[in-house]
Amino acid sequence: MKFYDCKTAPSPRRVRIFIAEKNIELETIEIDLANREQLGAAFKAINPDCTVPVLELDDGTRLTEVFAICQYLDDAFPEPPLMGTGDVERALVTMWNTKIEHQGLAAIGDYFRNLAKGMKGRALTGPDDYEQIPELVDRGRRRLKNFMVKMERHLNECEYVVGDVFTIADISLLVAIDFAAWSKLTIADEMVNLRRWYELVSLRSGAQV
């Protein structure tokens, strides 16, 4: 298998942490997003959506979405399970991971991609160019604040995002929080539950990739 990565991007980092937690050895190919290698003909032939991560299987099948890649790897390398065990827990993991993607990561993406000078004309990932929308910067900031309030309340009831087990939902939230901090949006001091959770998961060896 081959894993197409970019060390500076949040989406492939989610998969890198997943791979590290499972101690999987994969051939890794770095794609230079800063110099827009993803838009070149060579990478477009691998993923027409021009995004990373991509997992290329031994039979040539290519998986291009974080959750799909992690789902495949969890089935192929079942220990430790990171997508939940049992029908209810798996459903809860999927539910919370989706909330984190739509309400957290998407909010930070709105904020960062519509603010950063380097994203001018590239406000959305993919093969097509889109101009920045300044109004989405403030909306993204407010969405992120509301999302953090939600997670602060939720983590008052459990050690990890889904009960007492570390899953892909924790990986997604960790990457969201780190991406937000990189964009100078940090956890408020009064959010003791979210801060406790963040300190806990940040100690994991997988979090260092």
C-alpha cells in the first residue's frame, strides 16, 4: 500500500495518527501542497479531486477520504479498534466524528482559508479556484467558539469523546484543536473539561506525528 501525505495539512495528519496508533508500516509519498503539486497532472491522475490523503491499495484501488481510509485500515488491522466495537459504539463514533468534521474542522477551514493570504483564489480545496469570502472569517470564528462550548459540555460526562475508549473521534478532535491553535484560536481557560481531554490525548505517541 502507498499513503499520499502532506506533513503540514490537517486531513492527512488524522490518518497519520490513526496509522501510528495501529503501528502500521506504509510506504509514504509526500505531496507538496505549498507549491501546489496536488494540482499537477501526475497527482491529478492519482486523485482528480486534488486532495490528500490518498491510500492506494495493492490492487490499485485508491481511497481518498479520511473516514473511508480509516475504516479500511481498521478492518485490515483490527487491533486496537479505533472505529468502535459493537453496533451502538460504532454508531456513536461515526456520529461524533461527523459532528467534529462538520462543526469543528469545517469552521476552522472557513476561518483559515478565507483569511490566509496564501489561500487567495484557493478558498476551497480541489481542482477549481474559488475566491475568499471575508464574511466567512468571522462566521468560522463564531462557529468554532460554539463548537468548543459544545465539546466542553460533552466532555464533562466522559473521558474520551465516546465514553472511556480512544477512537477516531478523538483523533479528529485533536487535529481540529491543533489546527485551530495554529490559526491562533485556542481553548479558553475556563474550558476545563476540553483542556483536560486535550492534555490527555496529546500525551499519546500517535499525537506526535
